[in-house]
Amino acid sequence: MNSEPGNPPRLRVALLGAFPPQAQGIHDYCGELAAALGQEIAVHAVGFRAMYPAALFPGVKTAMDPTKSVPQAPHLHLSHRLAWYHPLGWLWQALTTPCDVFHAQWWSLPLAPVTLLFLLVMKLRGKPVVVTGHNVLPHEPNKTFLRASAWIYGLADRVIVHSAENREQLHRHYHLPESKTCVLPMGVFTDIDRSLTRAGARQQLGIPGDAQVLLFFGIIREYKGVDHLIEAFAQLKAEFPAAQLHICGKPWLDWSPYAERIARHGLEDRVHTRLEYIPAGEIPAIITAADLLLLPYTHFDAQSAVGAQLLPYRVPTIVSRVGGLPDWVNGDSAWTVPPGNAGELAARMRAVLGDYEGARARYRVICDVVLERYSWKTIAREHVRIYAAVGQAGR
């Protein structure tokens, strides 16, 4: 479906989602997808200027992050016109956005009204509809999310998910036939700052050069396993006196039980927290300064955008064996642990820290394989094939 040089692409896709410089939602994923697709086809990306009411979103309250770069591509047109409080604006955009295929990103219950309205209008306009389900099941029990998802998936001509487990959930919970679903992984994020050195990042953050820095990064929710990570770190504190645990991200829960756990183990001077939204411009230093990244989730179904964001920095990473998280370490058992097991997590951390240079060399071999496999160029072209297929089926 590539266009000839100098000619506009023949296929036009409207993409509904969150796009940088938005600071809420899955903006990094959507931005990378839009930019990659915009190299291949005409993309009209429809974003938000106000995505969530502040009362419903316990993360960052700022709609836009000025440190984020706006996606760019030869055939990409991006706007941020939608607002949660302006349904007539949703209707206008749904009626007037040009496209041959409509593609919605679905992940958050507060977005159900705008997503459903767009889907219904596009069906009335005779446009084939593709939906990517980022959270096939809610992270916490929520029957309303399941009902909204059933409606949204029911209106789609094709549903994309990020793991085989997600695809099985579509069949089991929403009774979608296999012919209507497909698995496409996330791509590895490319919008990162590679100019920083480890020493420079540590100087910027005030971290000693000889510290062993373990990092948890991302929104903090119960299923992220931070409590088990604290327990695992407590088992290492005597053996690795230079080790520090850094926890960076906005809590979506009461932090006090975690603070009490840290105090109970006497880790107040070893665990460093930054419990807030981290602006995009500050993320590279935080990740580059780390020796070991940790995704100790207790349950998860998909791949995790955090994993896609962390991988390009090539910092050794340990993940739980849940959902698609092992994809980020090529399924290698040396870098995976059973979920919710602090003892196993401590043992894996001990193995890495005890022979760090050897572990880092082994990890980089894995990293090279994964970085090549999950390139956005390849994933964008798979999306284009899906768009072409649903477009042909709709004729």
C-alpha cells in the first residue's frame, strides 16, 4: 500500500487516541504508531485537548506536557480538538474526519462515550472499523468496563491485541471469533534521548557514581508488584550496601502501606521515591542512571508500554512471567521471575548485581534481538495489511 514517490498515499486512516504532547493516556504508543503509519499511508490522528475530568484521573492533571515532541511523518495530520466535556465536538469530528478506515485505541473506561460515538458514526458512514484493545480485561474488577468493551468490540470489523493471552480473552469473555481478531505486538519506542551517559545522568540526579541503582518506573498500581519489590530489596540490603532502590511514578493508590513497609525494613535511606508524574524531558536521565530495571507485576495480560519505553536504553531488565512482559527479554528465564514471589525476585536481582558486567553483556545480546523484532516500521506495515483487508471486505 506504499504510495509512489511524489504521489499521495491511496489509503486514508483516521486514528483515535492520545498523542504527544498529551500527558495523559497511552500517548507514547499512539504517537509512535501514528508516526510510523504516516510514513506508509495518509493518517488523520484525532487527539484530545482535555481527555479526562481531573476528578477521575489520579495521575497528572496537566493536559499537555511541553517537554514531549509532537509526532512527525510525511503523511500524518495530527489535531488535538476533542474535550471530554464537549460531545458536540466529538460528533463533528466523527462526521468530518476523512478516512477509508477508522482505527480506535481502547484502554480506559472514561473514554467509552467518545469511542462509542465515533464507532457508531463511522459505521453509519460505511467505514470499516478497527479497534486495538490495550486492556482486554480491566486491571481491577469492573463490570462496566466489560460491558463497554463488549459494545466496542462488537462494533469492530477487526480487533487487534498485543498478546496471544489477550486474544484468548477476547474469545472467552467477548465471544469474538478468531477470524475477527489478530495479535500485533507493541513497537519499541524511538523517541528517546541517547545523548546522556550513565555518569552524566547520575551527576544530573545527584546519584553517587558507585551506587548500584535499581529502578521501578511507571504509574504505581496494586498489580505492579511494588510491595514484593520492596520485600525483595530488603533481602539484599546487607549483601549489597551500595544498592539503592528508586521508585519513580504517580501512585494510583494509598502509598502509606508501602511507606510503612519501607520503614519496617529500615530502608528509608536506601529507597528513594519520586511519587509524581515525571515529565518526558526528565525520563531519559532517570533510566540512563539505572543499573537494573524492574517490572515485578503480579498480573498482566498485554506487553506493557513501560517495557517498550525502557528497552531502547539497553539497561538490564527483570520482568515477571505474566502476559507479554517476557517478550521484552525474549522469554529468557535468566531475566524473568514468577509473579508475586519476592524470594525469587531477590535471587534474580542478586545474580545480576553479583556479576554485573557479565550480566549486562548477556542482556545486550537479548536486547539486540528484541529491538530488531519489534521495530515500528514492521508493525506499521502489518497494520496497513489489516486496513487493506477490512477495506476490501467492506466493499
